[in-house]
Amino acid sequence: MASTRELIDLAERAGRYEPDALSELFDMYFERLRRYLYYKTGDLDRAEDLASETLTTGLEKIAKFKDRGGTIGAWLFGIARNVLARDREYRGRAEAVGLEEELAAPDDAGPEPVVVARLTNEELYRALARLPEEQREVVLLRFMEGFDSKETGRVMGKRPGAVRALQFRAVKALQEIFERRGVE
């Protein structure tokens, strides 16, 4: 992951529509957005479409973006939430679909490899689906995407303390779900 200074520089260069910066921004965030949206929708094709739409929207508005300390990732994930909300509104409902057993993710994606090694995607999806929407969102942003509580708060429109409280309740609920299923 890039440093705060590198992210600020990248956002500034992208704001000037420098092709290499736009390409770097796409390369840095497409897979992360796709994975996040996949866990939100359960549909890989839809997640790819929504991630593309998110980045297209972000790149169209990048000139107006003002970075406040490496916040471009949180800004893009906020756009992703809005794109997903519009998509769900357009479809008329949020649909639940089964997940593919295999999901491509980089080996260095934080705690995800450990979780994936112990659980199938289906078990993880079922457990996350049992959480309230805000708790599920915190788990996805904090643990799957590696945002800190401040960045997660920016995406969700909450204070970092509220994010930490949601995270605590979510982790506790997941622990109880897995204990009942006999998963350590």
C-alpha cells in the first residue's frame, strides 16, 4: 500500500488528468473495489461492472477532489457505496445470491488469507449475511480492504469511535456465529 504522501501526490496528478496517474489509480483500486462489491452483491460480473462504474465516476470527478491526507481510497469506496445503492434501487431490491467457491484475491491482502484458509467463501458469506448491514460494512472495509477506523468512518459517514463500536459488535457476533458452527 502506498504512503499517505504518495496517495496525495497520486490524487493531485490524477486531478490534472495525467494518464499515468489515472492508470495507477485504476490499477491500485479496481481489484479492491471489485472484491468489496463482490462481497456486497455475491455476483462477480455485477461486482466488476459496479467497480468499473465506480472508477469511471471517480475519474470524471477527480478534478474536484481535494485530498485531506491520503483519503482517495475512502473517497472511492464512498462512491462505490453510492453506485451500489443506485444499482439496488434500479433493480428494485437487494438480491441474495450464492457465491462462487473460489475468489481471486492477492496473497498479501491482510487477514483475508487466514480467514479464507479456514473458511470457504460460502461460510464467510453466510456469516456476514447474518450481521446487520452496518456491521457487515465495517467488517468488509476494515478487514477485507484494510481501512483504518478513520477512513472507514469517511466511507460510512460515521465517527471513528462509532466505527470501532460497530467493529467490536460485529467481531463478537461473528465469533458467536462461528462458535455455534464449531469453527475456531
